[in-house]
Amino acid sequence: MGILSADAGQQRQSLREVDVAIDTIDRFTQQNSAMAEQNAAAAEALHEAARELHTQTGRFHLQALPPSTAIRDTPLATL
């Protein structure tokens, strides 16, 4: 009878450990899901900002420079 009682106690302890592990996995899964949603929203916002920046900068046209002329050597007023 004592062996059965000890085995039952070990089984209860093991079940508690499994329960804690499952709770931990569940918490991390929820956190990862929330972070994935946040990352998706941030990526969409960044994509929209890039699209808007592309639209805004598309209005500017620079004169073509000869291949030997570096932008850094060209006065800003001539661009």
C-alpha cells in the first residue's frame, strides 16, 4: 500500500510539472502571437511610409551628371 501511495504522489508531482510547462508554453505562444501581430502592423506602416516617400520624392527630377562627376563634388546649387 505504501508503494502505491508513493507512486501516486510522484504522479501528482509529475502532473503538476507538466501543467506548469504547458502554462509556460501557452504564455510564450500568446506573447509570440502578440509580437507577430505588432510586427505585421509595423511592417505595414513602414510599407505605407515608404510608398508615400516614393510618391513625394517622385516629383523631383535631377539633371543627369556625366559618369565622371561625383555627386559629392557637385555644388548643391547645380543639382
